Amino acid sequence: MNVIKEKLKLLPDQPGVYIMLDKDGVVIYVGKARVLKNRVRQYFHSSPKPQKVQAMVENIVDFSYIVAPSEVDALALENNLIKKYKPKYNILLKDDKTYPYIKVHTREEYPRISITRRVKKDGKYFGPFMGGIRCKDIVDIAARVYCIRTCTTAINEKTKKPCLNYHLHRCLAPCAHMCTREEYAKRVEGALSFLGGDYGEAEDLLREKMMAFAENEEFELAMDYRRKIEMLQRLGTKRITAMPREVDADVWAFTSNGLYAAAGILVIRGGMMQGARTFTPEEGAGDRGEGILSFLTQYYTAHAFPHELILDEETDDALLAAFARKQTGRGLEITRPKLGVKRELLDMAARNVKEYLEKSVSAIEHKNDMTVNACARLQTLLSLSKYPKRMECYDISNISGVDKVGSMVVFTDGEADKYAYRRFKIKTVEGADDFASLKEVLLRRLSKLGTAEEERFPKPQLIVIDGGKGQLSAVKEIFDELGIKDIDLVSLAKREEEVFTLASEESVRIDRRDYALKTLQRIRDEAHRFAITYFRSLHSKRNLASVLDEIEGIGKNKRIALMEKFGTIGKMMSASEEELAQTEGIGKELAARIKHYFEEKL
């Protein structure tokens, strides 16, 4: 505490981000401040604090800070650090699933249309699309009706032959100079109007083509057009009649029962209800306004800002609008309606999120038992030196030493952190030596600690190895070679599911129903799955012959039959014995041998 008192005296009166650390040096809270000196000192005053804030303060052993040019920059930096460290006491947006958008590349001379999940300042975007509406169908309609291009072909003075889309009347073929710039621009203007919600013209043209195909007795094509008309009609039913078509807004509602929280969003685009989502972040240690601001900042880092936010909660509107302007280059309107259709939408969002939280408490508690509570039990059961906030597990996959790959899977607070997964091609090992391959992977990964690359590869608290005492001891040699003493290491033996640690010669047996053991099993199985997926993606590019030659009983003709039926090694590995046996010349006995070969090698 004396260290903290001295550091408090040195805090600057500038905007920035502060980072709270516990006794293990783990980041437990990240916050932003308009004035660092005032904000950080508040935590250590003797005034009464909310229970969660008090719990956090009791765990603070040290802190650091980063000065930012402005409060907006501090907000952006806070968001990046929260995503990096996932601190225990911050409100966290754990489900960062993104929905697709349709992009019109308006900066190109002949704009094309594409689907993307990342929104930038380089074109016109429409979406997000949710609620069962497929972007591919919308793009297909735009191509059929307005004949704008969906390809990435470069357009220059050199004349190209028009592709199939031109002959199918799905593109004007500007790459082949089959249209003028003015003609194409008129089609793009129509497509932009269509994507903005004006479906009348598109529906009329689709209906006209449907009738023409029906009259020519091309009934399959007519049915295809009918399905697209029905989809446009479904989109039309989502229009909110009392709301102008130009309204693009996200409606947010938040609720909490003191222990758990929920946030809900209704997405309105072009005056239409695009869909809804609900999130269950844990309550943070900051005040409610700070927490909501942090949550929205995290959300809109991965999603496009609308033109308007509709919400009830109080937050720093000016700062949020400034952050939006920095992200999008335009303003953000924040409204808190008292009457009218927007108020009705806000009330709807509030009812939905409240009902969701009431019905989800048991599911949230169950999830906590499987994740953070399981990690806490692992620390106790295995006598770990630290709470295993970041766990890493490794696996090797190959067939007879071919295409050797390694996987690194990461769990944060007991949950799969897929953005942190890494894949390795084995470079130095000859033949099928799994331990030598594992050693290479670990040396390459652990050598990044203490370097500039630790930004991408943060230090884990626990590394899990698939195997028994022998594997654990062998990996311990790698730790000793690199001088690593502050990372816990355990191994999980598959047959009896025994856990071996460096603290004891005897294995630790955890009840098979215990979520602590299930967490170790999940990360081990996930590492195996991820390694096999990567291996198959590499190996499927190779000729199957080199693999099939190693299986007894497969000659030239049978090899050709298998190659014709499955095409890639990945598909063959995934096939059942019955599917393998259906291949010409492959009976049940040989199919079983092939299946056993793959299982043994993997």
C-alpha cells in the first residue's frame, strides 16, 4: 500500500487510462479518466463504496497508467486494453459475434457489391442483416434486377471477354466495355435505393421475370423467383409503419438484479426492424454510466454505428458521440424519447431484456460454475500458484510425419478465446516425433515472453499438456531450458483422466462430475480438434495417393476409386466405415482398416 500511496502523488492531471493489478500482476480492472489524478485517487479514499468496487480495491496491489491526448483517445485505449486483458471487474462483452453487411464499393469507378462483416469508411454499407434474412439472397436480387457486378475483376482500358454473368443478364459487363459509365451509374443508383429499403421496383421486375419463365414452362426458375419475391415481402412486413424510412437507429435497454446484468438491442435500419440480440455481461466495478459507456464502446468497435442511439440510461453522451465521430467520420444522435413510436420501441426492448434476465439466471449461474468457478477450483485442487485466468493447451497432428502441425488453444476464465488461438507448422522435426514437434511449438511460443511479441502472446498462468507424468517431465525440461518459473504446468492423462502436477509425485484424481475436470477435458479436446482441423486443411491440398499408399490392401485401382469418391483427405477422414465401404472395391474389412489407420495416426 505504501507503493500505491507514493504513486498516487505522481499521478498527472491529464486524461488517460489506468490499469489495476492484483498480487500476481494480473490486470483486474481497466478504466479511463478525464483527469487521472482525481479519478484514481477516488478508489483509495475511505468513503463508502459499492460492494463490487470495495472487493476490487481490496485486491489492488499495484497500478499503472497511460496518458492519452484526449478523453476520446483514452476511451478507445480503454476498449483495446479491456479486449486484451479481459479484466475480472470490467463489464465485458464476451459474445462479439458480428452480423453481415452488404457493401457497395462506391469509391470504385464501376461500383460492385459484396458481403462483409467489417465496416470501414470506404463505401456504402447496408445492414446488419439478421433474423433469417440471407445477405446472399439480397445480393443475388440486386445482381439480377440491376445488373451490377459482384466480381473483383479489374476494369481498365484492356477489353476482356464478358463472363457468364453478362450472358445470364446479371451484369452489364463494364470490364468488357459493354456499357457506358452513365448507364452503369444509373443501375447503381437503383441498387442503392433497393438496398435502402425501396423494394417496389425490384419486386415488380422479379414478378415480371417469374411470369415469363412460367409461360415458357421453366418452372424451376419461376419458383426461384417466387421465393425471392416472398423474401422481399417478408422484409416489407418488418417495416415500422409509424417510423420514417430514413431512420437508422439502435434501441438499447439495460437491466441488472445486482449480481447479473443483461443488455438488449433492437436494430432499426431504413425504418425496418432488422432483428434483436441480448447479452449477459457481468456487472463491472465502475458506476452504471461508466459501465454502459464501456459496453457500448466494445460493441461498436466490432459493429457499425447507426445514425441514432435510443436509450434510457444516463451516460456521457458527448464522449460517446465523439468516439462515434472518430470511428465513422460523422455525428451520432443520442435520444431518450418520452412519447411516440421510439418510446414504444424502447419499452419493448426493456421488457425483452428484463424477461430474458429473469429466465436466464439459472443458465448464467450454470455457465459460471463451468467457467470462472471451475478455474477457481482448479487452483485449489491442483495447488496452482495463481488463478488460471489464461490457460493454454497444445496438440500435434500428422500422418506418418507428413504435414506436421501444432495447435495452441486458449481459454480465458474457463471459456474458449478463439481469437487467441494459434497454429504452427512444424519446421525442424523429421518424421513422426510428436514430442519433438511439441518441444518445437513450445519453444517458439514461450520464447516470445518478455519480447515485443508478448503483446500478441500474453503470458498464461497455466499450460495444460495431454499426457502423463513422462510428458509432464519432458515439458518441464523446456521450462527449465528457458528459465520459466512463474507459469504452472499440468498434464492430463487420457485413459484414467488423472492430472499430474509438478508439486507431487502422485496424480490428482478429480471427480468426473466436477466442472474443474471438465474444463481440463474441454481445453484438451479443443486443442485436438483445432490441430486436426488445421492438419486437414493443409493435407487436403496434397494428393491422396501419398497417404493411401501406406495402407495395406490398397492398390492402384482402389486408390483411384477412393480419390474419385472423396476428393480430399479431409473428407475421407470424416467418412464413416459405411461410407468408405460403399466405394467400389472397398469392402467392410478394408473400410475398417482405413478408418483405424486414420484414428491411430491422429
